[in-house]
Amino acid sequence: MTGRDDFYIGYAPLPPSIRRFLLWFVPLLVLAVLGLAMIAPSLHFEQANSGKIVGAKVFEGFLVAEPAPHLLVPDAAKNNFTVYPLSGTNKRSPLPKIMEQAGQWVKLNGILISRNHYGMLAARSAEPIAAPAGAVSLPDQSVSLGKFAIAGEIVDGKCYPGIMKPGRTKTHRACAIRCISGGVPPVFRAQNQSGQALYFLLSDTQGKAVNDRILSLVADPIQITGNVIQYGNTFILKADPETYERLPA
């Protein structure tokens, strides 16, 4: 018979027309899958982020309440200290019985969450310890780098590093507002000219918390003009929240 359609039978040779179709369709399908794998992370950047819950950790350091709860952990090798912003195990600041020990050296038990070079601790408990020799002046080791105008976004310091994905932009706005209003440290995320993420703890000009004064700007592109303080392995950006400027989306 002539003019009939090719029909594939499992025990028979593959019809020529189907063979020709598969010869171009299969390579095209493979290229499409590879292309999608390359562009998907950039389209869904928060779903592909490197943030993760590292797990339970115990650190010995100096507990500080302002401008946001944080722990200063000495780094003898670098003659510096590492700053760990603190939250509770929920969407709030650390428990009062933990923060009552602010201004003291403590052994703190918490869950470490880390993304890039930013890490924070969800504090479970803390107990006072003796101050290490020569380390009592840690909170005073800060250097002013000058005044800068920096564009970026306010994120909540707990969800952004890996508790939730996406962890920033408008998709995460409601959750971020709830966290920050509950006392979770707000973090200002910016980028340098190389595209590397930079993180700043936020304070007003008096070094106080800004949480309740910046809720309307969370997750929006904004610019903050203020004094940048080098503080251990991180930065503090000091500015009056009334001067924060919303930028075009």
C-alpha cells in the first residue's frame, strides 16, 4: 500500500519519518533543558540561593543589644571579631532572659543560618561567662569610613540567609515586615560594582534600633545616605530613617 502514514510497532524497525523527526527533536530537547538550567537560577534567584540552616552552634562572645541584638565573637587569628545578628527561634527578638545579659560575656547556644559571608544566630539560650583576657574592649573596636549614599533593599536578618526562599523583594515583604516589627534585626543589602552582596546593620544617628520606623520601606529599592562604620567583619550604616529615599522600581 502507498500513501499510508508511518506507524511505530515495537517489534518492527523504526519508520524513516519517525527516525528523521527524532534525529532533530532529541538534540533540540537536550539543548532546551540545558538552556533552562542555565537561566532558571537568574530568573528565580531566591529559590536557587546558597543560604542554608547550618545547625546548632555554641559561641562565646560579648552580647550587645543596640542597634540590634548581636553577639561579638573574637577572632584571634585576624585580631578582630565576627558579628552575629541575633533573633529568637521565632519571628521575634531573642528572649528577654537572654537579652537581660546584654553588656556581658556569654556562652550562647543557637541555630546558625548562613548565606554568602552573612551569618545570623537564632538564639536558644545564653549563660554568663568570665571575660577573656584582653578582649573586654571589643565593642569599642569600630572605625568610621565616612559618609556614603548607598542603594539597596532592607531585608529581615533571619529569613534572608536561608530560613525562607524567596528571602527578599516584594514576594517576601509581608513576612519581612512581621519579622522586623517583632524585633528581628533589619539588614540593608546592597551590591558593589562587581555584583558582590554587601550587608549593613541599620541604626539611627544615635546608634539606636530603627525597626518600627522603616517598615513602610521594607522590600522596596531605596537609597540611604549616612555614616558607614566598619564593625568587626561587617558594617553599620547610621542614618536618620526619615531621610531614607525610595527609588523607582
